[in-house]
Amino acid sequence: MIENTVFTDPNPAITQAVLQAAEATHLVQLDARREDAWSKEDKTPVTIADLTSQAIILGALIQVAAEECVIAEEEALVYDDDERLIRISGLIHKVAGESFSLDELNHRIGHRGDPKHKRRWFVDPIDGTKGFLKGLAYAIGVARATDGELDQAWLAVPGGEELLPRTSGKLFMAAKGQGAWVRDLRPDAPWSRLQTSPDMPEEIRVVGSRAHGRGVGPDELKEAGLQASFLPLDSMAKYVAVATGEAHVYVREPHPKFGPNMVWDHAAGSLIVREAGGISTDLDGKAFDFTHGTRLVENNGVLTASCKPLHDKMLKLLEGCE
């Protein structure tokens, strides 16, 4: 459910950077050049879009919060004269009208601030790269924590998913105590308030990963006598699908291949869901702990629900699956 009201953006510089990153990454997606994607050492895909997005967002952080800690997914390129930096430079000039040396661009991508600062920023320049490469929806996530408590979050969902029109093509934002908000990605679009329903839905739409499977979801809910269906979706856009009401629950079970979840995959989405009125915890009902570096080592998977009755029901189902 979406409520119209007035919103004052507490951090417009970061909002602008996320909008520019969304535009730049979508341009790369539409262009679909083979040389714009390659594999990292861990065999996971990375693209020009990832590095362009990170350069834009971390560049904004250097301007407004240079000393604050940054935990971001991508690393700077090895050589400052890498041809890929020339491509990044052109994309940034196209969406922001700014020009930077290749050395400065690499500095932006690799910026990390003070690791001991009380404020930490979690940046995922593109979440759902596999979906991005297929022309589907993906997410750009940015979140800030102060003394371990999330207090600001942005999540853009460029690209398109026909089954999720209220999620695709949108920018979401949340600020602690100020609620969750959504707007189109077009310039000067107005903000609208997001508010989940407090009631148990008649038919529960479960959103889950194409890559990692459904986990505990529709089948278990049906066995419990509830109506349920499944919506496949890449990236942390699953969180905002719950916040908009297009989905009602998102479950992610731990996978031995991947280890504990990465902080940048869950920080922005979890705050947006909570500020919209939903609940986001791990599978034991425990709050996420973002104070242990790059991974949620103290948490067991993800359980996000649009309302408390559904969250409680899922916890009971999960207990029965052990």
C-alpha cells in the first residue's frame, strides 16, 4: 500500500548519486557489449556497470562523508590506465556531466574511509548481476549505519520485471523513524510513502531467488493450509517487493557454498522493509548484526515478512523444518 504525503530527503547528495548510478547502469544494460562483463577471481561476474555505479556513489561519499567507513563490493582496477576506466569515464560524463582523470576514477572505486569510524556505509553497486546481464531487474543498494544501527538506506531497481510493476523502475529510500518512501527514477519525480498492510494476506506471495531456489516457501505454506504462490526475482529487490505489497515474504536459507550473507546484500533492503512496517530478521528471529565486517557472521539466513502475523507464522514453520 502506498500513502501520499510530504517527504524531506535527509541526504539529497546520495539520492542524486544513486539516480545517476541507476541511469548509467541501465545504459550499459541496454548496450549489452560483450567486453563490458568479465569474471573476478572468485568466478563471479562483474561488469563496467558495477564499477561505474561504485565510482559515482563513492565519489558522492567522498564529497559528503570522506572520513566515514565504506564497505563496498568492488575493488579498484589494477592499472589506472585500464581501458575499462575510459568506458567508465564516458558513462559518468554522460549521466553527470563531469570529467575525471583515470587515476581519480580508480581512487573513487577503491575509497574506503576510516575503518574505525562510528558510521559505516554499505554499498552494492549492482546486486543481481546475472539478472542484469539477462536484461532483467537488478538493484543498487546503499545503506548507512551509525554505531551499528541502520539509519539511512537507498535501493534503486532499474530494469524491468513484468510481474512486479510497483518494484521495477523505482527508487526506494528509508530513514530511521521517518518511514519508507518510493519514487520513479525519472528526474524530479515526487516521493510517496510506503506502508505495508498489518494483516495476514489471504494469498501469500513468496519472493525468492532464481539462482538459489525457493527455500522454505510456497510448498510449506500450502502444507500448513495457506494459499501461496512463488515470484522469482534476482537481487535485493526482493526486499522492496515485500515493502510495496507485491510480495509478502522472502526467505533465504544459508548455503554452504556461499557462506554467511554479505552485508551489502541486505542492509538497504532490510531497513526499507522495517520502515515500511514489515519485519526483517534472520531465520531465528534475530536482528541483523552489521558490526562484523563484510559478512553477517552472527546471523542465520533471512526472513522478511510484510507483517508480524506472517513473520510469526513463518518462524513456526521454520522451527518445524529443523
